[in-house]
Amino acid sequence: MEDTYTSELKVANGIAFYGVFDGHGGHRASKYVAEKIWTKIHKNDTTSLRDDPKSALIRGHQQVDKEFLEVASRLSWDDGTTAVQL
């Protein structure tokens, strides 16, 4: 199965996170993003996530995208994923 999801329900300040990841060409990208995205979004600064969720989401996605592309390039993976998150 190429699709996966993640959810973070017990997050401080009334913030919760849900993500569905539609894998393309394999499962590795969707699995990688599902495992890493919340940490990248949340680890930077909970205050900025609460105050500026758009910037926090963009920054987190850019970091995960860069990291996955490095791993995928090194291992010759051609997987991809589409994400929907709340």
C-alpha cells in the first residue's frame, strides 16, 4: 500500500494535526513524510505554529522535501507523495 496517514491529537495550546499522504510510485515517500512532517512543523517553535501556521507548515514541508530528496537521490528512489493536512 502506498498511502499512509498521521495524527497528533495531544498537542499543546489546542493544536492538533492530521495528515493523509497519497504515495506515487511506491510507499517510501508517503511513509517518510508521515513519520517526519509533524516533528519538522512543530519542533521549530510552537508559538510560531499557533501564531503563523501557514509559515510553520511551509517551512516544515520544505525541510522534509529537501531531506527526502537527498535520501531518494542517494538510494535511487523515484517515489513521490501528495499531502492533505489539517
